[in-house]
Amino acid sequence: MESTTTKAKRLYTGTVVSDKMQKTVVVTTTMTYKHPVFHKIMRKTKKYKVHDEAGKARVGDEVEFFEGKPQSKTKYMYLSRVVKAHAV
């Protein structure tokens, strides 16, 4: 008996900080957590290179993306949609 279950894709949200590359945008995400010893609310940011095939995302846009098959050494995320466009 074969079981073919697909893993649900985890969606990340973040802000585009660079769109200088072709078909790639750099997105930063912020994670907040409570420090285990000092009980202070901390912020941790991480940058992801996200594959944007259509070139829809611009700097300042809030985007939603997910993890997938690696495109290159550092690019393994794919753009799902632009949540909110940056007002110019």
C-alpha cells in the first residue's frame, strides 16, 4: 500500500529590500522571540533570495514566499504573491 501525502508548504512573509538581480529579489523577514534568561523580547532578521519569475516584486513590497527546490547555491525560495505593494 503506497501512501502519497504531500507536505504542506510553509508560507513566509517579508519585505523586499533589493530587486537589482534578474528574476531574484532579496526579502528580509523578522522573527520575534522572548530571551530564555533575560525575558526580553528580541528581534532576529534573516535575508532570503527569492525566485521571482515574472518580476512582479519591487523594493518595499510585502511578499509571501515558500521553500522549494534549490535554484542555485543560495536561492531556494519561490515567490507566492505580492501581499501589499509599496506606495510610491
